[in-house]
Amino acid sequence: MDDQRSAATAKDDHRERQRQKVLQGNLRSTVFWLALPVLTEQLFSLCVGLYDTFLAGRISAEATSAIGLGAYIGWFVSLVLGLVSVGTTALVSRLWGQGDFENANEILNRSLLMSSLLGVMLFGVMRLFAPQVANLINMQGEANEIAVKYLQIDAISYLFMGVTITGAAALRGAGNMKVPMAILASVSVVNIVASTCYVYGFGPWSPLGVNGIVLGTVTARVCGAFLMLIVLFRGSGGLQLALNQMKLRGQGSRRVLRVGAPAAADGAIMWMGHFLFLMIIGRLGTGESGQESFESPYFAAHIIGIQIEAITYLPAVAWGIAASTLTGQSLGYQNTSRAFRAGLEAALQCCLLGVVITIAFFTQSELIYKTMHESPAVHDVGIPAFRMVALFQIPLIISIVLQSALRGAGDTRLPAILNAISTFGLRLPLAWYFGKHLGWGLFGAWIGMCGDMFGRGLFMALRYLFGRWTATRV
């Protein structure tokens, strides 16, 4: 009995030391060391996206288009799950800052149940409506068949994504970045190995082509969910599975949804705008009937550019998560000055990395496209457009990092409105006018994307600097 008490006391002491390090340690180093594990995890994820695109580029343009559409839908699923995960991070971090570990654990368990139910719903929707999704993008013939099958297989993984995403959100809210990193990095390694084996065949198994890519994704996501459940079953830093706390009703669930609902609405609106943008891309270089869209190189060039741009997006997410954790815990600790400075420090650190990325994108765009795809037509339309996008990476970083900091404080409503204005007031009209109406192709469509990134960065900076978000109640 004494040994058990000593072990429990040691765990409590370690948890408190880690909490105080986040709340009172040097801000610059705290931001960096919180972001670094997430950055490592994101780099593994980036490798998966690039490798899947590389594999598809060796199969066909239709395969590249299919995995690109699958990536967009997977992004949408993660945004819908943000209905739970964003609220989870905000509440767990705020409660952790207050030292209220019991209620933080209750939030974890309620969130796991809600996200699992969302996963079941998303699975059913995609299994039913995958053909309609492919038709909306103007996919025809073989491209349509490949994409529909890809989406329906990928939907299986939605049953498991909620557990991984929500578990990681709770752990990060508690300042534990290393465990989610280890789990999600393992998922990435499994994904690459499994996809390679499925695509090219292994032992008695025949090559599966593009279906092997998506089966690798499903295999990895299932493994990730089980790893997360094992970690939470054993307990990690005070967060642990508790079946008696898995309830839909109650104040905890309402608080999660109150914070997460605007963020999920923001994500859904933004994704809708991006999907409409993708529809514009799918119709570039076609006549009024749009019957030849996938004989054109625009869609494949767009998918490659978006996958490469993740080199900026994923580090911004890493520093954004660090800012979110620090902001929420500092507000819970009633240190509004540290909460405010945390977002600015995270944005500064990531922008320094963004300068390097901007230079690399601009100078190496030709090498990037020639490595990722074999078609000269894809190179011709993709390279000049990508050089333009390279110049807008800093505003992209600012928007992602500062919005994450605002979400950590529970400020999700006004940023959602600002994002909608930027998406529907800048990205879509400019993309249609320059890309389709003037016939400037991918370069013209990406003028809209660049305008959106600039507008979003400006809006989030103004909200962060002049808004009264530190008084947000969660």
C-alpha cells in the first residue's frame, strides 16, 4: 500500500513540475520545445502525403487526382471532428492551468465518445455519397471510377480517426506533446510501409495499384487508434480512459460543443470554399461542357502544389498547437500577459522558418515538379504558379498560428466569420475571374488562393492584436 502511495505521489509531483514548466518557464524555449515534437510528427505526416503523391505519379494522372480528392475529403473529416477536438484542447488546457485534473479527465472521456459517434456518421455519409463527390469535381471515366472506390475504402478509416485526433487533442491540452508525436509518427511509418507493400505486392499478395495507397492509409489509421486507446487505458500524465465518464449529456459535453461548434462551422465553411475552388480547378482548360477536364494537366499540377505547400502548413500547425496549449493554460492560471505573448512568440518562430521555406519554394519549384510528376505538361502549368504561391507563405503561417492561439483561448466565433469573408470574398471570385474567365489557367486560379492567404493573415493579426479575446469564457 505504501509503495502504491509513493508511486502515485511521484506521478503527481512529476505532473506538477511539467505544469509549472509550461506556466512559468522561459517563454521562448517553452514555445519551441512544445512545438518541436508536433513538428516532428507533422514532418512524418508530410512524408506520407508526398510519398502517396509520388506513388500515384508513377501509376497515372487519374491516380494522382484520386489521392488528391481523398486528401481533401480527409481534411474535411478532420475539420468536422474539430467540433470535438478544438473544444477538448481549449477546455483541457484551461482546466490544467487551474489544476483541475479531475474535470479535465472527464472532458477527455466525453470527447472520445462524441468523436467516435461522429466517425460513424462520416463513414456512412461517404459510403453513400462518394459517387456524387467525384461528379462534383467533374471527374469522368476511369478517373471517376478510381476516385469513388478510393473514397469508399478510405471511409473505413473515419471510424477510427476520431479516437486518435481527440486523444491527441486532450494530451496536447495537458502539455503532453511527446506521446501524440510517438503515436502519429508510428502511424506515418506504418502508412508508408503498408502502401508500398500493397501497391507493388508483397509475398503471396498481388499488386493492388492505386487501391494499395488507400489501403495503406486505412491500415495506419486503425493502428493509430489502437495505440491511442492503449496509452489512454494505461493512463498518461493524469489523463485516462474511464467508461463511467463517457456520457453525451451534462455540462462537460455542452462546454466542449459550445467552444468547438464555431470552429467546426468555420472548418466546414472553409472546406466548402476550398471544395468550390477545387471545382474551378477541375474545369480549367475546358469548354462550356467541361467534358475534357482530366485530360488537362491543371488538376494534377494543383494537387502536387498543395501537397508540397504542406511543408509550410504542417510546421505552422505545430507552432499553432504550442500556442494553443500555452494560451489556454496561461489563461487558466490567470496570466493574461503570458497568454498574449505566447501567440506572438509562436508566430515569430514559425515565420523565421517560413522565410527559409519561401526561398526554397521559389528557387526549387522546377526540381519539385519534375521530381513529383513525369508529365511535361504538368510541369509547364505548375512551376510558374508555384513560384507565385511561394511568396505568400508568411501570411499563411501568421493566419494558422494566431488562429490556433485564439482557439486555445476559446475564441472561435469571430475568426470563423473572418475566414468565411476571406474564402468567399477573395479566393473564389478571384480564382474564377483570373483562372476561368480570363483563361489564365492554374496561375490565374492561384491568384485567388494567394489573395485568400494574404487576407486571412491580415484578419487574424488584427483580431489577435486588438481583440478582447483574453476575456473569453469557456
